[in-house]
Amino acid sequence: MTGEPDDVVRKEQLYQAFKSYCREERISIPTKQEFTETLTEDPQIEASRRTPEPGADQVPCYVGVRSRAS
């Protein structure tokens, strides 16, 4: 989490990565809604529709988050 408005990650991408982490750690996987609610409790993170890549369509994203792959 960076809190930077230019750092944007697709919701689905981050949720899938988190689900993989949960499986590896053998912890329960929250629903996507629960994940979003918990993540956006941080005032630096927001859920919004953005264009994460130039020329792409707007998709549901988390703003203020950067993936390790970025």
C-alpha cells in the first residue's frame, strides 16, 4: 500500500494474488467483498474504476496500491 493516486491495481488481480497467499498459508479466504471492505478501511486506499494501462478500458481497481510486479 502506497497511498499514491497513481498506483493502481486491478481488483481481480490483487484478489487472486491474495487468494493464492491464503491457500499457501492455509488460512481462510475472505469473499471479494470482505477483502475490499477490509482493504479500503485504510484511508489511503480506495476502490474505483480506473484505466490501469494506457489504452485499456476502465475496470474496477484499488487506488493507492502497487503490486510487486509493478
